[in-house]
Amino acid sequence: MQPFTLRVPTDTAHPQDIVPIYLMHSIENPFCPIPSCWCHTDQEKIAELLEHIKNGVMTLQEAALLADGRTV
């Protein structure tokens, strides 16, 4: 997978490294390989919400609000 990168201002006196950004969470791959990540806190609930999104029962925004404990 090719990472995205952050654009940083060019400063020849103090050059900065480009920071790669890897997208690890998606609808297809919601759980990343990092055990301490928040995605592993309640995998059953997240998997259930993803099924609702895939089946058209909920929108992504509705599922995100529900996952955050807010009402839809």
C-alpha cells in the first residue's frame, strides 16, 4: 500500500522529514494489527455496526454517532 504524505513547508535551514500516513481502518478492514488501538475495544459492536452499514440499515454517519454514544 502506498502511503499518503503530509505536505510540510520547505525550510532549507531546518529541513523536515515527510511523514507517511497509512490508512489502516476501512469498511473492508476495520480492525488494524495494533492491539492497543481503539478499534479493538469492542470488536463485536463495531462488526455489528459495519453489517448495518453494508446492508443499508444505517448510514456511516449514523453508525459513527451510535458508536460514540450519541443518539441518531
